Amino acid sequence: MATLRRYSRQRERIYQAVHASWEHPSAQMVYDLLREELPRLSLGTVYRNLHQMAQEGMLQELEGPTARFDACLAPHAHIRCTCCGRVMDLSALEEPAPVRSAAEAGWQVERYSLMLEGICPACAGKDHNEF
């Protein structure tokens, strides 16, 4: 039996912050954004709620050196900068080859996660030793 979650203004604002962002924010980014508005909010509360929302299927958790969160649940790919950690959506015109291969083999793919890694344009000209 599913447990009902009690409404929490903090939880709602955490979700809204991720939903309103195109940056795929980390827990720290969400905390920094909301701490003035919600002075009793703790970083632990943000982490806990983001992870719970990801487990409940409300958000997508993007693994990496620092977990990032995405409110877009539709299948799509991402790219992460190996220097600054920036994450960006990649729009795919068609399903990636492994998804097509799995479907051709009779699998019903329910979701996929594709993360490319590289250096973003802002970091491309910088000295990478400073990171």
C-alpha cells in the first residue's frame, strides 16, 4: 500500500525550483536558491526530498560526481561538462541505437538514461588545471 506524503511547503518549493530550472540543479543549487525564502530549510532536507522525489518518479536523478535533478521525465539525453559540471539537455531526433536494438530484440524499453561527457563552450578556452 502506498503511503501518502503530507503536504510540505518546503517539499513543494524544492520541486518547483527543479521544475523551473534548465540547469539540472544539484541539491546545493536548490538550497542556495531557496534558503533566503525558507530560512528554516536545511541542506539535508533538500537532499532527502530530492532523492525521495526521484524514487517516487517525480524527478529524474542524474548520477555523476555531483547528483543533478531534472523535472523532465520524457526520455532524452544529457551532456555534462567534465570541468565545471554543467549539465544540458540534448534533444534527440530519434531513439539512441541501444534503445532501438533492445526493441528489435523484443524488449519493451520503459526508460533510458544517456549521459555524454565533454567540455562545455565556456570551459573550452580555459586552463583545465584550475578546476
